[in-house]
Amino acid sequence: MSKADGADTQVKFMKLLVQGNSSDLSLFRAFFDAHAAPMALIDPDTGAVAESNRAAREFYGLNEEQSHGLSVWDITTTPLEEVRKTIKRLMTDSGGRVEALHLTGQGDTRCVEILASPVEIKGRRLLLCVIHDVTESRRAEAEVEHQRILRRTMIDSVRDAIALKDASSVYLAVNRAFRELLGRPESEILGRDDSALFPQAQAEIMKLDDGRVLLTGESVSRDECLDTPAGAVWTNTVKSPVRDDQGRVTGIVLAVRDITRRKQAEDALRKSEEEFRAIADYGHDWESWLSPKGALLWVNPAVERHTGFSVLECLAMADYPLPLVDPEDREALGDELRRAREEHSSAGDRVFRVRRKDGRRRYMSASWQPIENVTGTYAGLRLSVHDFTERRQADLLREDIERIVRHDLKGPLSSLLMTPTVLRQEGPVNERQEVILKELERSARRLLTMIDRSLDLYKMETGVYQLAPESLDLAALACEALEDARIAARPSCRWTLLVDGLPDDGRAFTIQGEERLLRTLLDNLACNAFEAAPENSTVVAALSRRSGSAVLEIANQGEIPPEIRDRLFEKYATAGKRHGTGLGTYSARLVAQAHGGTITADSSKPGRTTIRVSLPDPAGPAASA
């Protein structure tokens, strides 16, 4: 029997004592005074305490004298009007039970439960109250409720859907995420099993998993696609057993995580890998992925076409790709790749030779760049290798032919150049014969100069040319080149030269350079400008000094053909010229580079082309300043 039930019985007993012998209250008073529970008789009209027992006085910290004249208003924290209404209600025949906060003599506030019933003593109606201190039990109950709310809040704040089932797979508790996943309120989930919440096929699978957990006492995990009100959702469900104090499995706790995004990412990754394989595995070039420490992580099948070694053989190599490289190039390429890994640097057009499995050598061009993974962390090097053996062999053959032609032509031309002198010495020549001899002499010298220039260009190509600069007037050279090109290519056209933005007045524009090479550059650029210019148009050349450089610009009407615009200064790049060789702008670039300068083409203005040459000018205004 609880304290409350016992107190209720005591109130009824004391009421019987009063009613049984209203003239003799000695038994009632003895029971009243000796009782361990605080008791009091309250005047319902005034709220005054008519009588209180020893236990009541001790509970409130009062002596007998202090208890006289005490009223309910002195010990309760409840508002006066509410107390009056409560007393009026309790004065009915049935009485009742009420909780309140009471003040003790020590200043404490205690939570008390009061069982009250009206009694009549000597014709006076009073309210008999039995008081029980329930402060600690209410605190304990409040703490339990607080912990319950805290646990519920914590579970509801978890992003995973969590639920508790009993041994019959009936849902006992669910968190907010589980309710949102099913799109149902808690009342439609609790007390039901999966067959009432999911399609039959899914419910059967869930039932089998529940049975396995209950039978084995071990957790199970499953990825599955659930049909929810929001659509199909991929989930990972982990079911674990719930055990009692004896270790018996009494239920199941399950955690359901939405992995739809992960599945979508996996599908996207798989598709990306398939596309990568489709491109990389069937690419013509030889592609590799080297780890930050240099180990081979991946190589495409093209390696076998280029080297004769299979992908598996390459993956088994300890120092890939060096075993595939010709011994003469192995050390240099190995050093470059090692520095690239350490410095996370890139490079391109590194030429080396491969020694194929069958012993043949092939020329390769390699480029590499650092790779980062999805988190931005360095993941090694991507190595791309292109076979250019045929082009290299063609270049070597062309160079050999050019060297032979240069060597074999210089001998006959030297003899031809001496012929006019010999003929003059043999006897007198008439005026007509002298004109022919001079033309022969001029043509022979021109051819010899062209061969010498060709030899110079070859030296510049191979990087062995030694520049011998001298002071020269670039304005005078430009005027000669422009006039010669106009007469030879487009006599109907005109040309003008601007020096520092003003028309040329004969002032020298002095720079340091090699006259023979600069004449070649000017002749080629002027000839190209007049050949591209329409009839009766004007070619404009301009000389200026900018930031330590001497700048030459030659502009003409007409545009560079689109098919060669990006490779205008490459060797053999030509278009639209019947007898064009594609060597003019190429040689101009070599000459500019030999002087430490640059050359560019500007086609930004429609219908107009400007070639810009920039040469170092250490003696110019900017340098002297």
C-alpha cells in the first residue's frame, strides 16, 4: 500500500471515529496527537488552524504556542483566492487530494500532498488534513521526466532514423527522423509492424532480418531502396539486439541512414570511371599515373603498342618507366621525373628514346603535370607520352638534305661568281656583255648570300649560332627593305615609316644587332606585307622605344588565313601562296630570338594584320635612365 493510499485510509478512519461517538472525542484526539503524519484541523471559513498535532508542529518548525492563531495563508504559497476555492471544494462530503508548496519555519519550501475530508466536531464543521512531504519523490519524478525529455531530444536530433521494436517486431518507439522518413505521425507507427507500413516485398525482407537478429543475437546490416511518400530512398539499415538483465534478446533497435546521395555519387563515379576508361584505355597516346613516391598506379593499354610491354609487365616494374627508356636517356629522364614529383611541377615536350621489347628504338615526346584528388591533396604525376619517330626521322632527313644542298651548291656558285672576272680578263667586253656579266655577278652573290643565311638559320635552329652585334641604323635598313619589297611584289602600293610616332625625316634609329640577320628579317616581313596587301594600299611601318626595347611594327591590309593563324611562325606554315615555302616568318622568328627578342602577329582589327618585333635595347632611353 502506498503512503497516499494509507493516508486516505487514515482520514476515513478518523472520520469514523468522529462520527461514531461525537460526544467522546478522546479516542480521536489520542489518534490525532500520536500520529506520525502531520495533521491539522482547518476552519473553512477563516482558514485558521484550529488544531495541529505534534508531527505537524515539528514539520513546520512551530511550538504549540506559535501554532495557535496560525492560518493556511501563513504557510502556503498558493494565492489566497485559489486556496479559498480549494477549501470550498474539499468541504464536500467526498473531500479530496491536493498538492501545494508550503513554507516551514526554517524558510524551506516543501512540496506536500494533502488528503482532506470534512468532519464535524461538537457541531463545528472543520476540514481534517493529513499532510505528507512529497518533495523528494517529486524531485525524483521531475528528474526522471527531465532525463526522458533529454533522451527524446537527443534521439530526435540524430539525423539517422531510429526505432525500437519488441520481440514481435512491433514498433515501440521512433524518433523524428524515422517519422519523417515514413511520412507518418507517431500514432500511425507505434503498435504496428512493417507489414502495415511498407509494401509486402519490403516487409518480408525486414521480417527475415528481424528474425535473424532475434535468433542469433547478432547485428545485421543491409543497403536497400525504400518506397516512401517522398519517393524511392536508398538506405543503410543496421539492426541490433536489445537485451534484458539476463542477456535475453527482448527486442530490436534499428538505425536507418539515408544514403541516396552516396549512391548517386557512387553511380556518378562509376559512370565517370567508365568514361575515363573509354577515353584513356582506347587513346592512342601512352598515359600513366605515378604516385607521389613514383610507383606506377595505372597505365593504359597503349603502352604495349608503343613499347611492346603489357600493362601487367609495366605494373610489375620496380622503377617504371625507366626500364623502358633507352639507357642513354634513362638517367636524365629519371632525374626530371624525380624533381617533378618533389616539386609538384609540370613540363612538356621532353624528348627521349624508348627501347622496345623487340630491341627497336623509338623517339618519344613526354609531358607531365601534378594530379590532385577530390580533397585537393597531391596524388602524383600524370605522364603523357607521344610517339613522334616518323616525324623525327623526316626532320633528320630534311636536315641532312639541307646540309648536303648547302654544301654542294656553294662550290658551283663560287665558280660561277668568278666567271665574270675571268671573262673580263680574257678580252674586252662590250656594253651589252658588261650588263649581262654584272647581272650574273649580282645573281650569284644573291644566291651565295641566301645559302649563307640558310646556314645561319640552321645554326640558330640547333642553338649554336654566335651573335656578333654592332651599331646600326634600323630605320635605314627598314626603308631599303620596304622599297625593294614594293618593287618586287606590289609596285602599285605605297609605304610609310613612322619613327616615334612621326614621319621618318632621315634621323637614325640606332640599335645593337647583326646587319645580315636583320636584313633577312626585314626582307621577309616586308615581302609578306606587300604580297598580302591589296592593290593601291599602303603598308605602314613604325619604330619606337618601349621599356628598354626597340619595337618594329609592320601593318598592312589583309588578314592571316585562319588555318595558319595559330602557327604562323612555325616552320613550313604557309597558305594561299602558289610558291610559298613557309620559311619567311619562321626565319624572322629565329632572327628575333637570336637577338633575344620576340615576334608576334596581331589580327585583332578586322581586315588588318600587324607584325610586331621587339628587340632588346640596352642603350635606349629606358636603359640609360
